Amino acid sequence: MELLAPAGNVESLKAAVYNGADAVYLGLDLFNARAKAENFTIENIKEHIDFCHLFGVKVYIAFNTCVKDAELPALERYVTAAADAGADAFIVTDLGALEIFAKSKVPLHASTQMGIHNAEGAKMAKELGFSRVVLARECTIEDIREVKKVGLEVEIFAHGALCVSFSGGCLMSSFMSGDSGNRGRCNQPCRLKYSCNGRSGYLLSAADLCLLDRVEELRAAGADSLKIEGRLKTAYYCAEVVSSYRAAIDGKLTGREMPRLLRAFNRGGFTRGYGVDDTPRLMSVKIQNNVGELSGVVRAVGRGYIDAELKAEIALGDGVKIVRGGEEVGGFTVEKAQWAGKLLRISCKSGSLREEDLIFVTFDRARAEELKKVKKSLPVRLTLTAAAGERVKLKTSVSGVEAEVEGEVCEAAKSDQEQACADVLKKGYGEFTPAATSIEIKNAFVPKSLLNEMRRRVYAELCEKLLDNYNKNILKRNSGACVPALGKERSKGALQVLGYVVCSSAEAMKAAKDAGYAAILQINDYMSKELDIIMKNKIFDNNIGNILAIPVVLRSADMKVLRAFLQKYAEKFEGFYCENLGAIALALEFDKKIVGGIGLNIYNSKCINVLPLDDYVASCELSAKELSSLPSPVIYAFGRVRLMTLTHCPVKLNFGGDCGKCRYDGGLEYADRFGVYPLRRTRVANCYFALYNPAVTDISAKMRLAPSFAGKIFLDMIEYGADEVSYTLARYKDGGAPEGAVTSGHLFRGVK
């Protein structure tokens, strides 16, 4: 099982390698989903890849953002440079760039942002040339088992921050600030406070994941790689987490790992992830940031100090936070402390602190210093031979690889040279450390300057040979890499309609079709006893123009429910509206027309050559100018944009109770200073919630300003009845102005 570590900068990369990572993943200064990390450049990436390869550590480069047409030439330069530098794999999000990646012959890993979470999606990824899938964090053990049967490598997130939105597919930062998570610039609005029914807290802030005690379970399920999140974290964090999971994978846990992980970073405790922990354990409603390990309790408060009863060590230089009632009320660095009987007296600004406040250590100075000292080197054997009248030779070897250099002809020695030579050779060089030295000198004088020069040369030659060996193995490994099946000739032909309207009732569907639109039915409850009644409506007597919206999330249990529905009613639909690869696979299986949805994040014209789509809705993050470069896009014109898909239960989070007595009545909302965010449930086998933008997008008044809007449009009218659908479509036909406060979204601003 591979241990895959984050490297947001050089220090973290070295910390990962020194503490036992089998592979690291990192990003360059462009095209990666952590644009705010320090990252690497095409100028220095080879140096750092070489460092990793010397220790047998693989390097995966993340190209996991959505790419606009104008950016594709720059992406190709970056991909070529990364391939030439020796990257072991590319982590890819944008399917439109597959042709560029295929040319590199570097193995491709399907990013978690592709939303692959079932066997159907994994099969599509395999067909497209991916050798590995990074599964959505929402996958259960059963999901992992099913995906593993497909025959791909399976990578699982094991530790670190969780996106609250399914598989990181989120538009919240994008629509709030223009900083898009799809472009690596997420501002994390999910970590802010929201209110619901009078309750305020960090209602969208997920707890950090920790699967330290589930490593063997994941291994048995088929996980090939355990991934640690954290390219924005410190080298201390990286070292601590990597060393802990190294111990878990190797079966060498000591019991000290969990307290250390808590100190490194956690938001009020860890979650063991979806499928194990219930909603209350998945979310961190009271704590926004790192709270560390509970290490003491305030027993007395004095002027300029507190007396603490310790539960764990607190030392000088440690960072601490004070928590009361589950909420942070203070924090400081311990600069002065002394024992006062059985209590530790800590100097601090104590005015706002109280007895019984809890003390958490968020930074362990001593442990951080200890981890800084952890280094790894390559132990080599050195052999020096010298004789008067002959050339001096220096040979070195490691792991079966040898290097040898010669120096000048030696003069006769006037004294014993062995000790002087030994003193020079015992010094390490770069990543090499002499583990054994053999010196054979026969009456020869070897100048110190010559020996130093030879030492540098032999190590450089050894380094070159080691890297050559590694690169030869890469070529062997990559020679069989799949090439994506580009330009699939599979088109049933686009629907001859004015556009697409998302509806939640048969009556609304009829209104849409009567106006010349295709009707996308979004079923909110596949478990409803009324579903069979709905499907008997006359609108389904003829399937022309009927499109079924495939749910965004379909875990193993959900897929069984959906398949049962499709076996009965697939013939009622001309096509499927698909937002990820798993949904597309279903459409192909049932031989349906495929309308690519906004969840596919179609950003560039190349994407249309890769996916077997009959029609597609372009990304709602593109500007009018950017949309004009796409071939016949369907434009998002009206509706509340879905910002997030939630796989936890906000009903249970805010109101408690259990599923058997569900209190959801359709009126759930979150609110902040920007407005009210409606939440709507979709129930398959499990329940999922969509969080929508407060503002309604309506571009009716802007359409005449952009020639790219001459084609089809997309209207999400799931919250509207038949009369409102008819009225809105008539208004778009007649050029009527929008009513009330609306937004044109990214139409004239795009995203960064």
C-alpha cells in the first residue's frame, strides 16, 4: 500500500520523503488546485523530482483545474516540461486536456474532482486512459470494493481537510467572490458562520478526516494508495502525519500517534469519514480552525497568569488555545511557566479567561524541533586505491549501482596518508553518507584537493547513474500506458429543441415541451410511493423530449435503487442529463442520448472531442467571450445555481432526530449576510442535499448583448410550477425583462 503525501513547498516535500512517504503530489505555479500554496515551477521541478527519485519516491504532479481554451497552449508547455523532468504521473481534472496529457505518455490519475465514486464511473475513466482513480471522499468501504473490481489502481483520502461539497465540486467561492475552486482559488466560505432556524455556527465546516485506525480495513477493501491532504499545511504537519501513517501501514503503531496528530491539526476532533460517522461527527459546528489536543484545565485565574491542571504536557514555546463551551475564547504562545504545587502556572493575558476553561495545545515546539532533525540519506560504500606511479581511483556503490573515477598519477609518499584520506572520505555529500570506507594506499601521496575533487565527481556520477536507472524504469512503466480514446464517434444527434428546462413535476414538463424545450425531470425521491403514479402521466406516453436527470451522487446502494427504476422506466426517456462519468456510463448502457450537465465543468472546446455527448451545458463560470469559443454550447440562462451537493444530513445536524422520524418538510434554508441559501433534498437509497445560490440567475436582458447566446439555453426551474415555467419561457421568447433582483452570474466577469 502506497503512502502519498502532500508537498506544497520544498520544506514539506523533504519532510514527506524523510518521514517515509512512498510518493508525493505537488503542483506547479499554474493549473493546480492549490494556487495559494507556494508550489513549484517548470524551472525548478526537475531538481526536486530528482531528489525524490534518489530515494525511490514517486512524484505525481497535479494538473487538477479547469482549463479555458486560451490556456491550452500554456498547459501543453507545462505538461511537456513536467514529463521531461521525470514526473511519475499526472493528476487530471479537465477531460478536455486529455489529448495533451496523452502525448506525454505519463500515467494519468483521475482527480477526485472528477467525482468518481462508483464502478460505472471508474469503467469510464479506464476507457479514457486513466490508470488510477482518486475516489471521492464520500465513498464507503463497499464503494471501494466495487471500484477495485474494475481493474484500476484505487487512491483513497485518508487524512486531512474535507470539502463539505461532494468530491470538491463547489461553486460557492466562485459565485460569492469570483475566486473559483475549479481554478484552485477557493476562499473557503464553507468555514464561515451560517444560521438555520435561529441556530448559528459553522454549519458547512466539515471536521478533518482521520483513518489511522482503518488502514487495514482500507487495504482489505482494495485501496492501493492512502492520500494525505495538506498542500497548504506546514512541513511540521506533513512530517507528523506522514510518520504516523507510515507506522500504521507498517504495523508499527506505538499509541503516541493520535495525540500527535491532534496537535498537528484538527477542528474539534477527527471524523472517520462517510459510511462510519454520522452527521454530528462529520461536521465541526463550533470550531472553525485548529484546536489541537486537550492538554489541561484552568483551575485558577490570577493577574497575568492561569494555574492549569495538566492532562498532557504543556511546555515553553507551545501554542495553546482556550476553549469554553466548545468555542474558542483565546490563545497564546507559552513563554513563561513554572510549577505551583501540582498546577502549572502559565503567564498570559488572563483577563477574559475563567476557571474550568479547557486548554488545547495546537503547536508542540519540542516535537516540531524533533521532526526537523529527521533526515534521510543514502548509505554508500567507498573504496580508495592508490599506489606510487599509478592513477588514484575512487569507487562508490549503493543498491547495486557503482560509480568510479580516476585522478592523477600518484607521487611517492613521505608519510602515512591513510588517516588524512579517511578524514576526507568520511564527509557526506548531498544526499549520500559513507557507511563503509576501504582505503588501500601503497606508498602514495594523494593531495587533499585532489581527493575532494574526486569525491565530488564520483558522487555526481553515482547520482546520475541512480537517476538513469530510475528513468529507465519509468520508460518501461509508461510504455504500456493507455492512450485516451479521443474523438469517440458516438452521437445520436442533438435534440432539436430551444433548450432544456429542469422540472420537478409532469405538469411543468408539459409546459416546457409545449414551448419547444426538452424537459429534464429531476426526481426528488426515488423511494416515494407516488413515483409510479407520476410515471403513468401522459407526458411519458411519448419519450421525445423527456430527459432524466441522473442524481449527482450514486453510491453502491443508490445505484441499486436507480437501476431498479431504470429497468421499469428507462424507455420513458429519450435521454439522460449527466453530470459525471458514472452517469454517462449509465446512459451508454441504456443507449440513451446524453446531455452533459454543469457538473462536468465543460470549460473548453476539446472536451467535446473526448466525451460521447449529444448536447452539453457549458460551465456556468465562463464569460460570454469565453463561451463564444465553444461549439454550440447550451448556456445556463435561468435558475438558482447549485453551489454544493451535501452528503451529510443538515436536518439531523440542525434538528437532531433519526432517519426514521425525518423532520424534512422542504423548507430548509441556511443564511448569512449575503442572503438565504435554499436546501433541497434528493433521496435515492441515501439522502443528499443541494445548496443553492441566494440570487436567481436570469440573463434574459443580456442575451442580445452576446452573440454566443444564439443557440440553446438551460433553465433550472425545479422550484417552479407549470404556470411559472410557461410564463418564463414566453418572456425569454419575447425578450421580456427579468423581474425582481437577479444576477447574470459570470456572464461578463468570468472567474479568476
